[in-house]
Amino acid sequence: MTLIRGENWRYVPMVVLSSNNAPIKFEAKAGQDSVSGQTLQGPVVDVERISLEFTKERDQLPVLADVSMTALQDQFVSITGPSGCGKSSLLRIIAGLHKATSGTVKFNGTEITQPRSEIAMIFQNFVLLPWRTALENVMFALSSKREYSEDEKRDKATKMLDHVGLKGFENVFPGELSGGMKQRVGIARALALEPEVLLMDEPFSSLDDLTAGLLRKEVYSLLINPSSSIQAVIMVSHNVEEVVELSDKVIVLSQRPAHVVGEVNITLPRPRDRKSPDFYTWMDKIYSLLA
Amino acid sequence: MTSFSLFEIFLDLAYSWTRMFIALLLSILFSLTVGILAARNKRAEAVIVPLLDVFQSIPILGFFPIVILGVIAIIPSQIGVDLSVILLIFTSLAWNITFGVYEAVKSIPHDYIELSLMPDVGSWRRITNLYIPASISRIVYNTETSWAVGLFYLISSEILTLGKSSYTVTHGIGVAIITFASANDWTGYTYSIISLLVAVVIWQFVFLREFALWSERYKFVEEPRGVRQDPLMRFYSWMTHKSISKLFLYSHSRGVTKFSSTFYRFKDGIKYSIVILLAIFIAFELGASWNLNIGFPTQIPTLASILSTEKNVIVSLAYSFVRIWYVYFFCVMVGVPLGIGVSLNSKLYDGLTPVIETIASVPAPALLPAIALVTHQGELVAAIIIFLGMIWYIVFNVMAGIRSLPAELFELRSVFHISRVQAWRDIYLPAAATAFVSGSIVAIGAAWNTLIVAEFFIVSGSTPITQVHAGIGKTIALATNQGDLLSLTLAVLSMTALIVTFNLVVWRRVYHYTTKRYAYNR
């Protein structure tokens, strides 16, 4: 089940997508996916040989070295690794916010060169606008959607807040919300865009343990369900427990300059019990890669 | 015609810098004594901290004529003149540095205090081995940030003493600038300005910065790197602090808060005004008994003369008030977009910050003769000087305010495909709001200080270089020139009353509202 790949491992795309983006029969790799077993599209997100270097005072500082990974249809993928290894940089490259030094990121076959409206993001520190109410914060995400009228945006945002469990908090300012509720607004804001890919940057690490645990329990079914627009979720996290609880696939990065030291497909059935012995076995697998 | 020599300019600079230096030394001595006392003694704290607050919020420059009259009455010689210049610079540095020492000593970790309370450690050793080292980084930091303000006071006071021949400063870069200007020697004038700029740059970027790096080792707690290394961030946190204390919102310990709340109650207001009036009365009496020929009235003014003078003072206050606010409007229109625009672009920010810092440290009064040469419209000259005195506070605060926000906030724009117009309306402008308000408070305060130079400017003889129709700065300057102590006192007191009331009634509310609504804290 576990594929450990060395530094020089290189992902070779197994399927070349046709330009019309039609579903193609796909031979799953060794780690057969537990969630989506049979008919698969090509990777929703395809990260190919990404390298990143910072230039600081004439020194070249390598951050990411030849990182490749994919997120398949309906997959919840986590990127984990030691702190400061460049996980968040990788996520921002996938989002189109940062430019990689070399390599490409593809979304359903097309290269990502700038932020796309099909890709939404949830931030570690929520990044809500303190001067806007919860509802207005969600509506803010819909600003660029000219096809909706102001009333439609309001309706959509209200529904989204209800969806994440914040009914009745529409007119509350973020300053008056707890951390967990703020992140719920963050999730609602991202979901309001009806994205196909959701990126999450340490979404639970600003929350206390109890709040984070509760939110984690809800988040998977909130994101991946038959009525959801989301095709794939990519989460950056340094918390192994959280990674095992949520992910279908875990990409483990090394210290700087980061490369992929392992890719783990977690086949535990959902809902996952954090106290089960199996859960610990999976956690150990990831810890052994991190060590 | 070159009547100047670079050596003389250098000599003038040396004079000015010596004054600054003495004022700085005095400020540091004062701050150590008073700051440590306030931090370690509850009763002293309850008196000192609110007093410092008041001192910080009044336009010191307005008091200068009174100070100089008083000092010369006691020491009627060149030393007296120099002393009053130094005293004025001292007042622009001391309160701020004292606050720094007070906070530094107050925030010494408790373990250290307990250690120092061991039986064989005497209070002198406690002061030299704990309190003073703990204060060093804040002293340096506050010196760095208030130096430009000190320079403004230096130039202004050197210039202001020129009005009357009985007490003039004979050497100093401010004197040189004005002398060249009034002799129409624009080459000399330009050289003086350039020399001043060079001195500022060397002092700012060589000495103060080295000094600041050296003082780092005296810190108990490491600040985040960004804050420590970015001079603008230092400036900003100082600014915010200063403007907050200006609003009497200072509340570092419960004792102080308790005192402040009672202090500003109505009946205490009366009590303190009685004390102030008594002090003025005593000053009058002293002046009369010395019978000096420098304009002290020999008898107590009548109620009628007080009322008619006050009427004029209020009219001129109204003029100045309107003047400051319309210039402020222009400052906002220029300063806010400039500040936000520069901060959004990292390259622009890194490149322009030192340039803006240097330009901003040129005291506006030094540029007045050149401005007056271009236009003879007194109103326009005044507006330009006030503008130059205000704009940087707004630009720097907005810049630092934007830079202190997390990068993620600016990623929002890309992630959610927000248009430029909407990004300014929904992200940048609200994000800059709190910094903008604290910048505005300090800017308006600074504007009142520039008035005394901006509204009426006389070098020698009887024709002023520039003057406005009416204004409190003009009233003060004229009263000083004519030795009219009654007008002078009433003008200064009324201006102070207006500023303090305005701070309490308007700014305080605006500040509370913006921090509540627009402060960015996750």
C-alpha cells in the first residue's frame, strides 16, 4: 500500500488528456484508491517537477526540489513535512499565487499560470475582512461573478453560511466570532465560489484542539459529497493525526530543499476512529517517513 | 557674489548639533530619573504619567516665546538665548524618551526584579545594573524616532529668535539659512540646505542606526525580526504609541488608569486650571517686580482688556482651524494613495523608503524662504508649509500600517479575482484606516506647531517675508515681536485648550471607532 519513492523519482503521466477534457479510463496505480475505485478521470491537479528557489542577498536558496504529485477525482490529498520545508509555498504555486522556478502545475490538463476561479483557498489565519459581516465576507468571494445579481449573491452566501452551521450569524462581524466560527466563514467563503479544487493551508492549526477536532469531523463530508462541486482537496498540514483522519493520499516532503520522500494511500474506511489501532498504524507509517 | 564659506556653514551645523546633543543628553538624564521613578513608585507614577501625557499633546512651539521671555528675564545674555533653544528641543525629545524608560523599566520581567531585591543589592546597584541597561534600547529607539521632530524645533527656534535684536541666536544652521535668504544669497541658502540634508543623512543612517544595532543586546525579549529591522516599523509603533498617549488613553497599569479617569473629571479640570492661572499670575508678578524692559506688563491687565484680546484670539483660532483642516484634506488626498501605492509594491517600497525618510526630515521652516520667493501669496505659503509639516505623518503611518498586515490579506484579491477598484475600497483603504487615524492625530498636532512659522514670518526690519490675513500663529508671532504678553498668553492657552478639547471630544471617539471596526487582528 505504501509507495516510498527516492529523490530521483519522477512522475510520468499515465494518461494524456484530450483537449475536450473528457473522462478517460484510467488504470489506477499500485495504491488503489478506496474512495473512487472504478471509473477515474485523469488527475484533477497534476504537479510536475516543481522547483522553487528564492534569491536572498545574491544567494540562491532552494526551497522545493523537483516535487511531483497528483490529486485525482474525489481525492483528499494532504501535503505534510517538517515545518519550514516549503509546504505552503507549494500550495501557493498550485493556487497560481506564486511562480515556480521550473516545472508546471496543471488543472484538468491546462497549465495554471495565475489564480483561477475554479480553485478556492482556505487560509491558516482565516483572513476574513474584519470590517465586513460574516455574510458580506462570503459575498466578497462572489464579487467577480458578474452573472449573479446582488440579491442572488446574498441568497447564495446565506445558504452557504447555513451549510457550514452558521445560520443566524449572518450579520455578525468576524471580531465577535470564535476561531472555529471564523474558519467556518472561511470555508463558506471558499465553497460559495463552487470551486472544483479546494486548497487548504493549515486550516486547523490556528484553532484549539477541541474546536479543531470538531471541525475536522464535519469537514470531509462538507467538502466531498455527491452534491459538491469539489473534485479534489489539497491540504497542507504538519499535524499527522489530522492528515490520517482526513486524507486519501498523503504526500510527505523532506526538509529544505523539499522533495517527496513518500506517498501514502490511506485506505482506512470512513468515518475514521482516531482511537483505533489501525489509525495508529497509519500514523506510524507517516512518522517513519518524516523521521 | 559668494559671501559664504563652507567652513562657516560647517561651524553653524556644529553649533546646531551641539544644541541638539546637549538637549538629548538632558533628555536622557531627565528620562532616566523621572522614568525610573514613575515605574518603580506608585505615587510618583500617578502624577508623572498623566503630566507627560499633557506635555506631549500641547503645541510646545507656541510656548517658546514665553519660555524665551522667561529665561532671558533670569539670564539676560547669549547663554540665556541658547538655553531657551536647548530647552525647547528638550521638550520635543524628553517626554517621549521618558515614556520609553518608564515602559522599559515597567516591563522588566518579574524574576529580574526579585533577583535585584536580594538583601545585598543596594538601590544604586539596582539602578546601574538593571534599570539603566533595561532602558537603553528604548532610549535609543525613541531618540531615533523623535530626532526629526527635534530638528524641526531646532530650526524653528533658531529662526524664531531672530525677530528681536535683543535676543538672537548668533550661530546655527537655521540662522544661516535665514540670513542667506534675507540677503538674497540663494547660493549660500542652497548650500546650507544641502549641508543640513547631508548632516541629517549621516546622522540618521550612520550614527543612529549603528547605535540602534548596538542597543539590541540590551533587550530582554526579542521582537519579530521584521519589526526590528524595518526602520519604518519602529517609527510606526512609536507613532501609534505617541498618538494614543496623546489621547490620554494611556493605561499601562491600573494605578494610572484610575488616576487618569479622576484627573479628567470636570472638577479636577477646574482645580488644574486654577493652578495654571496661579502660575501665570506669579509669572506676571515676578516680571513686574523685576521691572524688566522686555514687555512684561507692569500691572495686572483689566478684565475688559482680557475679554477684547480673547475675542481677537478666538477669531484667529477659527482662521487657523479652518486653514489646518483644508490643508489636511489635501494631505489625505495625496498621502493616502501615495502611502498605499508604495507599500503594495515591494520594490518601490524598498527603494523609496530611505528617500522619503530623508526628505521628510528636512524641517519645513528651512524651506520657507525659498517658497516665499516663488509666491507672495501668504495664504499659499502657509498652506505649503503646513502641508509639508503634516503629509509625512500620514504617508509613513499608512505605509507602515499596510506593511504590518499579513501577506495573506493581499492574496485574497488574487484568489477571489477582485477588481482593482474593489480591492482599494474593500481591502486596502479599510486596512489602512487605523494607521491613518493615528497618523492624522499626530499630523494635526504637528500642523498646530508649524503655524507659528507658517502664518507670519519676519526676519529683520518691519516687513514680514510672508503673512496671512489672520491666524493664531500670526497672533503669537506678532505678540512676541511686540512684547505683548497678554495676547501671547491668551493665544497659547486658548490654542492648547482647543487642541486638548478636540482630542478628547473628537479624536478619541474616532480612534475608538476605527480600532473597533477596522483593526486587523485575524
